[in-house]
Amino acid sequence: MDIHHIHDVAVQAAKNAAELILSDSDKQKSVNYKGRTDLVTHTDKKSEQMICTVINESFPDHGILAEESVPHLPNANYQWIIDPLDGTTNFVHNYPSFAVSIGVHYKKSPVVGCVIEISSNNIFTAIKKEGAFCNNNPITVSSEKDLQKSLLVTGFGYKHGDKWKANMNLFKSFTDITQGVRRLGAASVDLCHVACGIVDGFWEFDLHPWDTAAGILILLEAGGIITQMDGKGYDIFQNQILASNGQIHGAMLKNIKPIIDSLNH
């Protein structure tokens, strides 16, 4: 299987979806609710359908795991993991932080990633062992070694339970000891911002596979490190993540540990 062909199809599918989303951004939004604050729009569904059509035309024997539909060929070696509109709430409110995210995994390992940050039209891409790029220019994580000089980013899940409360405590803690913490509302964008060095670390609870499937490869290929928040190995079916430039990872783990420990008791 030609991995570069897979990459090109992923990028084209993401571009098609991004154009659709951008054209819908100034229109009246058709909004439904999966939860009290968990939104889905007609645009999400149109974007997903468009992406899946492109994939099925090129790779009919590949599996698809997408946010708004049931899994397709879940036992196939190649799996396309799709967030057709990451940051739906931002999109509904015209807040400029939303994206299309397409990750391709082979035997559960990421091999291709594409995230289009729609408001800035930044196209982040990666192929395993071939580096990470933004608009075809190579990107790398920051070289910041001092947590106190770092800028971080996080996100909050829709369920306001114990993990949400723990993350509020982490937000306060890291805001106190770093240059600040930002909250954009789109995990795929957060990972890409770490990858290109404009922020130094990212953590979040209550994630889904499509939130990180593309971004993790882009970050790893840019030289970053990804674990769970207790330092254990990460995969997209873990529901929490710690990602950084690598230089501040140990310091972040040290500060997170007491709060993670409190959750487990």
C-alpha cells in the first residue's frame, strides 16, 4: 500500500471538508444536542459524509471510525479515524478555532495525519518517519526547558464530574507556575500548536479516538512526547493525554501526579 497515496487522499478529503465548513460558517446553523452542551450540526454530518465518500472511492477495503456514524469495517488493518468538525461549539458561535482531523492507522499504529485549522487555513500533515509539516514547511516542537517559561493549552470535557473538577485544579496550578494556560476548544488544533512550537504542552481528560488520531502523529513527527497523565503509554483509546515538547514533560508529570493520585483514591 502506497502510504504517500493514502496521505494525498487524506489531505484532499480534509481540504474538501474544510471548504464545505468554511462555506457554512456564515450561514444559519442547524444545531442538535448530543448532551446539554455537546452540539452537533448538519455541517458536521455533511463533512463526515463527504470525507467518507472520498475514502470509500479510493480505499473500499479500509475501515472508518468517525464521530457521527457507526464504525465501518472495524477489523480492517487500515483504519481512518475522522473528526469531521473538531470544535463544533466554536463553529456554532463563530469562534475561530475549529478544524477537520483525519488520522490513518495501520494495525493500530498512526501512519498518516492531517489536520486543517480552518480559520487560519493552516494544513498540518505527517507521514510516519517522514517528519511533520504546516503548509508543506517542516515544523518542530519548541526547545523550552523551563516549565515556568512555558505556555500551555488544555481542554474541558462536556461532563462536569470528578475529572472536570480535577482539571480545574490543574488549570489553576499550571496558570500559577507557567506563562499561562490557553483553552481553544479543539484538541486536534491543540496538538498541532504543540507540534509547531507556539505552545509547549497540552493535557486533557475525556477524549475520544477521533480527537487525537491525526494530531498525535503530527506531534510525534515534530519531535514531541505523548503519554497518559500518569506517564504510561498512550493510544487513541485512552481518554486522557499529556503531550509536550519533551523538554518539560517530566516537570508537567510531577505537577500532575498529586491530582491524578487523588482521582484514583
